Amino acid sequence: MSTGAGSEMAIDVDEADMSILDENLELTNELTATLSAKLHRVSTSSALAIKSINPLMVKINRLKVQQKNFQSIFKLVESIKDYAQEISSLDKSMSTFGGLNSVSQITSFCNIVDKYQEIQRDLESKNLNDFEGLRKGLDSSLRDADVTLKFEFINKLKTLSKRLKNNGNKYGKEEDDIIVQLKLMYDFMKRSRAKNMLDTLIKERADYNLSTLRALNLDLPALVKDQTYYYDGDKSQKYFINYSKTLQALSEDSI
């Protein structure tokens, strides 16, 4: 009897273990199903979130591009503003010149013109010539500088001629200073501004030489209209005297 009772007890324990195992498996299945459902909801929510984020990312990328464009435009505007301020500053410096009466003044004036040209080259290299107001202002400043230099050049030539007439065509220190200034302006216009003032120089000096010859009051020979006239020499030597005076007057022009 005791053996049978032990056997029944062992069966009850096994059944109890199986019952607990079944409960655990059932609970595990429920938890797994619940977890699976939640994961599905999370996955669905993630998919919806991604779908909603994609248009937002597109907008963000567009905003980044626009921001970069705005920054480029802002830098461009600042650059143009800097150029405009620099040109304005140079214009003010130009307005301080009452005249170009010394080598130092001419050198300072020419340095400002060089700075104008540097700005012009920068605008061309950076393709900023489309800013019409800035370009026209710069062109006008350069044009005014060219006119000033040419006017001063002609004025100094006339001043030199006047001084030479008054002091018997003699070159002193002041005349030499004027010639140095003339050469400085002439070389700058030819080298930096590609403007050759040789014709102006020749015209002014020719006018001076002509007035010098007129001042000699040369006794010109009478015009002979007889085609059968035979020239037998100048017995009065007027030709040689006139030639000598003319040659001397022209040789004294050192420009």
C-alpha cells in the first residue's frame, strides 16, 4: 500500500509541474503576442514618422540652400559696399588737390589713379561690372583724372614757354623743375593710362618755336615771280644770317 501511495504522489507532482509549465507557456505566449502588437504599432508609427519627416527634410535642405544663397548675396553686397566706400574716399582725396604744382603732388595724384585702376581690375576679375552705378562712378572718376592730367600738362607747357620768352630762352632751376613734372605726367599717362600725349607736346612746342621765330623779325627775301630768273647767290648773306638765327633758336628748345 505504501508503494502505491508513493507512486500516486509522484504522478501528482509531475502533473503539477506540467500545469505550471502550461501556465508559464500560456503567459509567455500572451506576453509575446502583446509585445509583438506593440512592436507592430511602433513600426507603424516609425513608418508614419519617416513619411512625415521626408517632406520636412526636403524643406530643411531647401532652407539651407536659400540660407547659403542669402549669405553669398550678403557677402556680395558687403563687397560692393566696400568698393563704393573706397571709391568715395579716393574721390575725396582727389578733391583736395588745388593743382599739380610739384613732383610730390603729381606722384600722389597718380597713385590715386593707380588705386582707381586696381578697383577696376578687381571688378572685372570678379565679374562685378554688372553693377552699373558703381562702374559708371569709377569710370567718371578716371575720366576726370585724365582730363586733369592733360589740362595740367598743357598748362605747364604754356607756362614754360612764357617763362622762356620772358628770360631770353634761358633754362633755370624753375624751368628744369617744370620739365621734370612734364616728363612725370607724360610717362604716367603713356604707361598707366595708355594715352600718348606726344601730339599735344609737339603742338605746344611747335607753337612756341613758331612764336620764337616770329620774334626774330627775320628779313625774308622778296618772292620772285619771273620764271626766267637766275639765282646768282645771296650777296647780302641774309640767307645765312637767317638760317643761323633759326638754327640757334630751335637748338635752345631742350624738351
